[in-house]
Amino acid sequence: MATTDTELVPAQQWPVTCSAEDFARFVAARDRGVQWLIDRIGDDGTPAGADRGNSWWRAPWALVVGGAPEAAARMLGWIERTALTDDGDLRPGPFDAPMGHSPVYHLSPIAIAAWLTGRFDTANRIMEAMAKFTDERTGGVYDLRDFAADPVQDTLKTSQLGISALMTGHREVADGVAEWLIQNYAEQPELPSRYYSSRRHGKLITEFADQEAFSRVLDFGRRHQAYFLPGIAAAFLAGYHQQTGDARAMASAHKYLAITTAGGDLQFDDPSTVQICKFGWGAAVTYAATSAPELRPWVTRMGEWFVRRQESDGAWAPSAYATSAPGLLDYYWKTAEHVMELSQIVLALAAEGFDSPVTT
């Protein structure tokens, strides 16, 4: 569906400055999300709904950065006892990544949380397990568990692996991810209108079946797109620059963010989608790394975006167009994700202080 009919979505005005009062609202929203998660963890660390599916993979990370490390450690203990194999992979069944996907996107946040809580052996064991799903030649992460059948590599999993590599000190893995993302941007043929997110055999994938489009291209000429892709790439690249001083990485972080900032207001205003969420993460990490003044309004906007999208009980729901009747598992993974992302915004703004009152 083309998005020329933007009148379908009422225009919203977003703040461009952050006052102390606004910052307090961002913190309060994060804290409500943290409490929602804590209320759904058993005494032994079992996350609610764990017998039905893995919606909890990002929760320990969210709890650590959101200010509840004890709850994160409790859940990590359960993960170690119950959900992980001896070699750091996810056990089959409800603990595994769904639909034949490689486990990297789910394992990487667990490795980060384990490292942040001092469980270094667990973190390293997971990193070793994820290496099996990484192309050593390109640095990319395979999209599927059976990558021998189709060795496609994607932006989302590759960026997420890179972030855990930064957190756990696996420099050689981070180096490969940086090269993959820089190369993928350099080969884009249709920016700013389209970003192609996947590679196969070292080449950009620009032709694919219709049912693969969401995973293979971010098309600003259509609604309900994977708006999160540039944000997670920027989050890694800005962190990689901080660790290595690689100027190409920081330049690439800004280029990835520019894909979103040039993409129009529908990404932020459409009430049926929350796919823009990782842009807030990427903008916050890049702003924290550079203090670039042009990024601060975007970081502030995204803090407000999270507040507006939060439900009254502290949870966040996934995109309504894809999940019209969300249940516990849907709320669990999306709330954990948004707690982590909003925490990054809070940390970036806290380090810089506050502006004059918001103008809208």
C-alpha cells in the first residue's frame, strides 16, 4: 500500500527540547516498564509464558540497564539451568528462536546481560555458540539456523551480534560486523527511498519473493516497513567507533540514521506500527558518542514517542497491523525491548543535562 495518502494518519507534533519535567516522564515510563517485567518473573527466575515460547530473551538486558539487576540475575539463573545447552545454544522447543531462524538475535541479548551481571563464562559460551552462525569471510550473521540451505545474512542479526561482541570484548567479531555494515551501505542502489538489508554470497540481495519483502528491503514508498533496521546498525557502529576510533564507523552510523530522518513522519505517527523503536536506540548511542547537536531533537522525540505508546499498566504492545490481539508473550518481548531502548535514551540525555521547557 503506497503512503501517498498520509492523511490517513493524523499529523503529530513532537518536542525538540527536553526539560527536566520531560526527562522525569521518560524515567517514569522506563520504571513502569521495568516493574511490569518484574511482576511477571517467578521466584525461581522463570519468565511468564516460558513454556509457550521465547518472549523473554531481551528481558535480562532490559532489567540490568533499567535498574533492576537482581531481577535480571534471577532470570539468568533460570536461563542457565533451563533454556541453554551446555555449549551455549538455546534448547529446542519453546526456548529456541522461532520459524527456523538462527538463534543469534535471541542469544546476543542474553550474552550482554550475562556479561553485565558478571557471568562471564555464560557470556563467552554464548558468544562461541553464535560464532557457528557467522560467516567468517564477510562478518555477517546467517538468517536461518540451516544456513547450508540458504546462506542469507541480514542487517538485524549481524548488528545485534556486533553489539554483544562490543560488550564482551570479542574484537575480531566486531571488526567483521563493522565491515559488513559499511559495505552493505556502500552498495545501496536506491537510497534514500529504499534500503536493502540482506546479502547472500557476499552480494546485496535486491530481488526476492513478495513474502520476503519485509525482511529484505525497507521501502519508504509503502506502509508498515522494517523501520528498525537503520537504528540497530547505527547503535553498533557508534559503539564500535568509541572502542576503536574508526572514523568510517562513526560516519556510517550517521549515514544509517539519515536513512530514517529522511524517511518521513509516517514512521513516527502511524499508530498501527512501532517499528521505529530501534531508531531511538541508535540515535541515543550515537548522540552519547558524539554530542552532535542535530541528534538531540531526535533523541528527545523518541523519548516522547515511547511515553505516548506505553499502555496504562506499563507494558508496550507490538505493531497492531501485525498483532491485532496481543497476548502475554507479545507484550513480554515488546516491553522488554522498549525498556532497553528507552533506558539508552535516558542515559544519553542524563549525561547532557536538560534544555528549556518543551515547545510543541
